[in-house]
Amino acid sequence: MKLITAEEHISTDYAHQAISDYLKTLPNDPKEMQAFGKSFAEGLVAYAVDPEVMSNIDEKRLNYMDANGIDMQILSYGDASTNPDMLPAEQAIALSQKINETIADAVKRHPDRYLGFATLPVSEPAAAAKELKRAVEKLGLKGALILGTDRDNQFLDTPKFMPIFEMAAQLDVPLYIHPSMPSKTIRDNYYSNMNPIGFNAIMSTPGWGWHMEAGLHVTRLILSGLFDKLPNLKLISGHWGEFVPYFLERLDEATTPVVGNPLKHPVSYYYKKNVYVTPSGMFTWPQMQLVLTEMGADHVLWAQDYPYVTGNAADFLSGTPISDEDKEKIAHGNIEKLLKLK
């Protein structure tokens, strides 16, 4: 069974250095930063990654893919703690461009093993739309991966971000909505004072919080009427849809009768039509079963979330009690169709 995985991350030394250097210039509360840093280090043990593994594209990653049943990875910059969009505008734009060129170069060196999603300077929507166009038309990337809210913690349904979605619809490429770091306000109000200290960071990020935020992104985009304006736009949502598929009936029940609701259809209509869901390495049958029941096999893609999650990416899918036809769709057919690879 051919396998293409759609959320596989890289990072680079130059990106880490640029963002680290900038963060050192910011005023901060040393005690708060120290406490969060300790909590993050003690909480993120299960997902600790050697930076060299993230950046080694030409040897270790290919050897890993060969050993774990992966024919192709779609590369993206996915280090939420060092998001290029943290930087001021000019730096964010330049760094995003450089990252996209790094990904495109890797695809050129290994065209039978890699595809790529662009990273965008989301806080500068006009520049982000321009970079998406360049990344797709000039560099050959297949869409983009967006790391959460912008640097001012604004959600993507804010009208200023419309150029990004308009460009994606014009190019007919998907946008992958990925979790990102929660703001200090969210961390303080929702994810603090737990014992041991590691619970604070892990629950604000991959344990719970950033999944809720990423799901809220997609839901807010639907409620904003985005898909009535851009009916061909496609989004990808990881981690089995970041909680949203489990609440589709509730969302329909609660939002449809709202006074002044401008949507032409219920929330679930847009979700099932315009959103594709991946496991992001959460290889768990109850979640997959529910997503298949809600979405159908045509809107499920495969993803491992490498290198945060490792192991044989094909074994779980091969062992699921679904038809061989659906396995082939999920393993490679759906993403090939979405990205127009055939």
C-alpha cells in the first residue's frame, strides 16, 4: 500500500537562531518565563525531539521513511515554539521565504519522496498571500501550513486575513490549520497551578489546549461565512479534527437557529465538504471510527506528525477494520486527488 503522510515537520538552525535572537530583545518577566520554561521542559517529555533530526532531510529522514513504510512525506515547518510569524514584519517575511526555499530545494533533490507545504508570514496578510502565490507557482509547493493565531493573538476569521484565503482558493491549494503556542493570558487563566508543574505546559499545548484552539479556528472560519464566499477553499485539520468532528451535531443544533445567522447551510455541511482530517500520529481506533462515521473515508488523509511521533506509519492503518478501497483512499488516493498529483 502506497503511503503519503501529510504533516511531517522540518526545522532549520537558521530559523531557530533568528527567532531566539529576537526573543532575547523582548522585555519579559524572568520569573514567569523561567516557570513556563521549566513547566514546558518537564511536560513535553513524550514529544522531545533532537533538532538535528528535524533538520536532517537528506539521510536520516529518508532512512526512517524506508524503515517505516512511508513512500512520501509532505514537508512543512511545524515548530510551534519557534514560529517565524513571531518576528517583526520584514524579518518574518524574509524568514518564511527562506524556509520555503529550503523545503522546495529538498523536494527538487528527492522529487519521488517529498512534497511541500509553505510557511507564511500570517500577521502580514498581503505579504502572506503573495508568498503563497510564489511558493506554489514558482517553488512548486502544494499549499501552506498555518501555525495558529497571528502575533497579536487574532483568530483567522478576522477580516484582514481574507487575502490569504482568497489566494488559496484562487490557486486551488489547501491550507493546513496547525496548533500553536497559547498566549500568556490563556496559559495563566486556564493552564496554571497544576501539580506537578509539567501538567501546566503539557495541558496548554499538546495535551489539550492547542487542539481546542486549532479546532476553534476552523469553527470560527465556518461561522464567518468563509465557505459561502469561497466554496472551493479546502482546509486540512490534524489530530482527528481537533475535537470538532465530535461536536458537529451539537454545533448544528446550537448555531442554526441563532438570530441573524447568515450561513446558507449548517456548520456540518461546510465541515464535511471543505475540511479534510488527519490523525497527526494519533493512531487510535475510537477517534478514527468516529471521524469516518462523520466525514466518510473520502475526507481522511494520513499523517504521522514526524518527528514528534515515530514508528511504523502503515501498521495501524493496515490493521483497521475498514475496506481495502478505503485504506487506499486514506493512504494516498485522497491526498493525490486534493493536491492534483495525478
